[in-house]
Amino acid sequence: MTRIALAPVPGGPVRVTTTPGLLQARTVSRGADRAHVALVAGGAMLVGGDRIAVEVEVAEGCALELEDVGGTLAYPGEGRRSAFDVRIRLERGARLIWRAHPFVVADGAAVDRRLELSVAEGASACLRETLVLGRTGERGGTLRAGLHARTPAAAPLLCEELDLDGARPVTGVMGAHRVLDSVLLLGARPAPEAAVPSGVSVLHLHRRGALARILAHDAHATGLDPLMEEWAAGLRVPDSKGIRLPA
């Protein structure tokens, strides 16, 4: 399991505790109450039978910017399913920005992907998720993706289950599209003047939060990059105030 934990230190920069797994965390910079961490693959993944687990904990009042160095490719598994599980816990007033690169499911791959978030009072998160069925010229394998965001008391914020199969597209889900690109904001609402790119649908959640989503044929053409940065801007603590560490 890859683990990243952020905790305050009186009079000094935050403490970043990491445990390496198939993904490895590298601290890029840190400051009094925030850190910037990159996730780097330790080898080829996902191969059939791989199980990747990532656990992220951000303590009260701290802010974490997390980004993938590269995308994830699920390779043909010869009948063996792979798993990619992420658990996130944000304490009171914590903030998380996660810029994830595309998650590609190649022909013959079968993946279970699960994201669980616990978001305390006053905490907020902005996450990017780009699901891609198949490499160029492929239709893609199968992907069961679950997203469950709740308060610590288990009150639901957003719960969703997707069952995707590139060889058997379903009308009303992805249809003939290969790419499902999303930006999720929890614990805050987008500014009313925030620009929404053409073709993007925005769902405003009952509790404070929003989900922006678009279907596309190419991951680079969804137009969600500016919206991700605009939504994340209210959560960000500038790196310029921190200590930049060697890569």
C-alpha cells in the first residue's frame, strides 16, 4: 500500500509521512501548513492480478496538492482482474487537490477501481479523474468504477457505480465514446462566474460540491483543464511560500 499522511508541526513545515507501494510518493515542496507531493510508478502497472492501494490522510487545517507524474495503463490480464483502490480522509478544515492523469484500460484488461473519501466539516477537495477505454485503435477492456464520498458520520456526499465495457457500449452511459472526464469538487461550491467549457455538464450536489463531466473520443480534447484549475484555485496554498525540495 502507498500511504501519504500530512500533519502539522508546531513552528515548522508540515510533516509528510510516506510509505511506498507500487506507486511511490515524492515530496516536491512543503510549507507551514501545506505540501506538494508527486506520485511516481515503481514499475509497469497495472498487469493482470495487480492490486494497487493508495491511502491519503490530511490532518486538520493542512493542505495537500497531489499529482500523478504519468498516467496509468491497465494491460491485458489474461483473465485476471486488477484493482486500484484509493482511500482519502480529510480532517476538519483540510484541503486536497489531486491532478490525476488518464486511467487507460487496454483491450483484454479487467479492472476494479474504487475511490472512497471521508470529508470532515470545513474540509474540501478538488479531484480530476479521466477514464479512457482502450489505447489508440482499441475499444477497451472492462472497468468497474465506484466513487463513495461521505462525511465521517457516513452521511453521503456523492455515491456512484459505473460498469463499463469497451466491447459492449451502453447507450446513456458512454455510448460510442472512449473517454469519461470528470472534475469533482467537495466541501465548496464553484464561483457563479466560473466558465464552463462547451459540452461540459455540471451537477451541483445537495451538500456543498459539484461534479463537472464530459464524454469525448480523445483524452486531450475534453477542455476540462481550465475548469479544474479554476475550481482548485480556492483551495490552493501557493508553493512560493514553502520549502522546495530536490526531485
